[in-house]
Amino acid sequence: MEVVEVLCMKGGVGDTSYAQNSLLQKKVISLTKPTIYEAITNYYCNNFQATLRIADLGCSSGPNSLFAVLEIVTIVDKVCKKMGNQLPEIQVFLNDLPGNDFNTIFKSVSKFRKDLEKIMGVGAESCFVSGVPGSFYGRLFPSKSIHLIHSSYSLQWLSQVPKGLESNKGNIYMASSSPPCVLKSYYEQFQSDFSMFLRCRSEELVERGSMVLTFLGRKSDDPSSKECCYIWELLAVALSEMVREGLIEEEKMDSFNIPQYTPSPYEIKCEAEKEGSFTIDRVEVSEVNWNAYDGEFCPSDAHKDGGHNVTMLMRAVAEPLLVSHFGDGIIDEVFSRYQKIVADRMSREKTEFVNVTVAMTKRG
């Protein structure tokens, strides 16, 4: 499986699309606002620019793509007013892999501009948005051209499925039953990928440029702990049921592995320190309930069902990967089973995602 060719969130605006099932990711973006505010303030204290270039890496599709931009541009406006500076022209680059549904984003730009005008008034017309397809594990921009890089819930995705996972039978990701060599392979792929990411961004950022990166991560030292792997283990349970019933070939399941690594704060800091181009300004850990509608107004009766909400979230994320490996004939059945399994576990256990947010500054 070539990850760069198949990894994308489910496009469009249908019921199972990422656009309709990404409230949780929106909540995570909102949690990072204070960190983004601090990063922009720190940069502008000494480096006022007539043009500010911002990149959102792994922007995906749907409302969150421009929601993140709206949050960032609004913060820039507030910081400029606080410092008595005129709002600069702002170039925003939305990046994701070529298979991303950029068309859905571009169709929303006119609404984004209207929302920006309501918030900012004069100056909203000086924000320019463009798309940049490509892997962030390679160069995307000219040298020393970007001032702020933002990424949320993207860097846990690896550039490829790690090699040496043949012994991970019965699993689709790191799990409590995975051999140590599987955990080692996943970690080494993360190290290689994140190191490459940092090297590329150090070339593209201006001196003292900033990055605010949020990973789906973990607090535990154990990379196979439930806090980061359980959501995929439950999907493996659904697939295993279908293998036993002859609906999926066992060899097909044994050759399928999720290209993701959920790092700890320590692992992120270690790679940044080894690469050497950045100073770490802040590291924060937060949690969000698997069910994005927990404690929220539910727009429909379906959203009152936590198992349904989590299943729709995971389907929007995982369906393209599953279709590329198993075909689309199994998808409805897999997620029907998954919903029952998830609902059962959520009724008996506390289920949360762990977020690790890191703010970095490029060394002068």
C-alpha cells in the first residue's frame, strides 16, 4: 500500500464524509488557541512583517480546514491591534496529500471570507488562500518563506506502513498482543519521518519562525497502551469476526496495518532535540472524549448515540484505507459491527483521545 496515494479523509459532504464527522478535530483545534496566540505574539514582538505567510499542514477537507485558518487569522488581527500595528497581507497555504478533497475546501472560501469580514471588518480582503498538494515529509515551500506552520491531528500519520510487521497477525495496528519487534518498527518509522519533517520545515521557515503542532498521542511510555491503540483494536475485533465467518480472507487481514504512530511528549521532544533546528517553547497534553457530542447539543437523535458518533468519526478517517485494501464491499458490514463493539465498550469504560501540542521556534 502506497500511503501517499491512498491516505485521505473521506471526501465530499455526504453523511459518512469527513466534512460531516469531524467535530472532534474541531474541538482539538480550539484547544490550541492560547498556544497559537502565544506563538504569534512572540514572533511579532520583534519581527513585524508587511506580508505574513502561514501554512496549515494536513488540512484535510470540510469546515475544519478553513476553521483553523479563521482562528489563526483572527489571532493575528488581535495581536496586531494590541501592538498598534497595521494588519499585514496574509498568505495562507493549505497542504495535504494529492488525494485530499481540495475542491470541497475551495467551494467554502467565499463563506470563509464573509465570516472573516464579520469578525475583522476592514482588512479581511487582505487574506489570500491557496492549496499546496504534497507530502509534508518532503519540501513544500521555498527556503525561508514561511512565518508560521500549524498542523493538527496529522503528524501521527506515517509516510509508509513500517517494514517488518509480518508477525503482527490478527492485529491491524500496535496492540497489547503485538510482538516487541512490531512496536520497534513503528517507532523507528516515526523517528525517521518526524526527523525528515523537521529538516524540511527548518529550510522553509524564516529565522525565528514558529510551529504549533498537535499530535494524536499518548501519555504512557507504552506505545501499545489502550489510550492510543484501543480505538484500532476494536476495529480489528470487527474485522476478525468477519474473517472467522469467511467474509474476509485471513491473509488480507494479516497484511493490513494502519500507518500511524501516536507519540508521547518525550518522544517528540527527543526527535526535536536530536534534529537541532528548533527550540521547544511549550508542550501541552490534553484529552477529548471519543464521543465529540458528549456534553454538546445534539443536532439529531442519531447524534445522541455515542457509539454511532465514534463509528462515523472513524469511518470518515479509515474508510479510504480499508477500501484500498479490502474493497468497498465490506465497508457497511464492518462499521455496523464496529458500532456495536464500540457502544458496548463505551458503556463500561472511560474512552478518551490524548492530544500532544508542541510549540517550537526555529533557532536564529
